[in-house]
Amino acid sequence: MTRTGKGDITNSIVDPAAGSALRAYQPVLEQPMPERIFASGKLGGRTLAVGSTADIILRPGEVVLTFDDGPRPGKTGEILATLDQFGVKATFLMLGSAAKAHPDLAQQVALHGHTVGSHTYSHVDLSSLDRQAAIDEIAKGESAVSAALAGAGQRLSPFFRFPYLAQTGFLRTNLLQGNVVVLDVDIDSKDYYKDTAETVTNRTLARLDARGSGVILFHDIHQRTVDLLPGFLAELQDRGYSVVRLVPKDNSIFGRDIITADGAALRGSL
């Protein structure tokens, strides 16, 4: 993953072993969508069962809503209420530390029908760690989110996103081989910038309109995201977009165990 000015990150990764830049998988074709060509007015779209990252193929006019870094009291609940109001489902990539601190809130997300994946335990830049430490951090996050959800009889889905979108070829390859669905980002709202809700909304819509579809990154830890979401979803509906719900093909976590703390699932590649 290459960093550019002002904290931006391009969608390429570097394989330390090969010393070459690898283009991260781009599941969505860049097809600008003419405004308001769909007239159904229904924002909730189809459900897409995903068995691998390669399965995330969207049609023009389709978006996937994702929220990282939660759950956060006073924020996540408001976001859930807005999503319910518009009848759409999202994917929440939770930090293990946050889910452990607020298990009831993590459970609410799952009980509302949203997909819950993981985002490491403490939001560390995995590319800065050695291989075993990075695997252990991923495993610890999975375990904590899974334990939080289990209190309400809910299960963790095998969706994962790299913090800061910072990955290595080794980690990405091994996660994919371990039946983890790595969620990339097509449209970064940059809601972590200290901009107004209106600025974030306009920026995100402009990028979405230029692309025509895609996976959108938000964070359910910022008040500006809570504030902008109702207007943003209303604009999506007005412009004829539909929100796709991602679910795992196999609810038993694709037949695999959660990555263990000692990295056993990936140890063979160390």
C-alpha cells in the first residue's frame, strides 16, 4: 500500500519478498453512472453472498456501505437507527478492543441484520509489524469481536479490512488463502478529516458519481458521520443508487476456524 500526500493511500501493495508493486484487486469496474437513470426509489438493494474477495462484483448504480473502527457509544446506535430508517444493511469492521469494551453495542449491530467483520484488535499499522506480530494482532481482533457477538448468539463473518489500508503482499495473500474476505475501498469518504458533514457528503457523492458504483468507507466513531448519514442516504436514493448487503456464503465462517492467537492458520507460510 503506497501513501501519498495528506495521508492518502493508493490501492497498490508491495510484496517485500518480490520487491514489486502489486495492484490490489479492483472488483468494481469504473463505469460512471448517468444521474437519476433508475426510478425505483428503493434504496435497499440485493443481497450478495460472498465466498471470497473476488466475489464482490457490483453493477453500475450499486454501493456497499462499510463502517470501520466501532462500535462507539453515542455514535453506532444513531447510525443503526438511520440505516433502519432507510431500510439498508451495511458491513461493520469492528476493532476487537472496542467490541470487548462494548459487547452489547456490537451485538446490536448484528441483531439489526448487519454484517460484522473485524479490523484488528487495536488498529495498528500491520505493515509496520513483523509477520508473526501482524498475524497475532489480526487473530486477537477476530477473537475479541467473535466473543462479543457470541453473547447474543451471533457469529463473526470472515470479513476483514486492513487499518489505514496498509497491507503487505504476504498478509493479503495469506488471509485470502485462509478464506478471509479482505474488503478493499473504492470510495474513501475521509470522514476522519475535520471537515463539515456537508463537505464530506459532497466529496463522497462526487467520487461515487464519477465511478458509478463501489465500496464506500465510513467510520462509526465520528459525530460528523452520524450527522451526514441521513442526508447522504437520501441523496443516494434520489440519484437512483441501491445499497447492496454483503453476507458470507457460509455462515460457519466459510468452514474455517477463527484465526488462532498463535497464527496457526497461516503458520505454514511463515
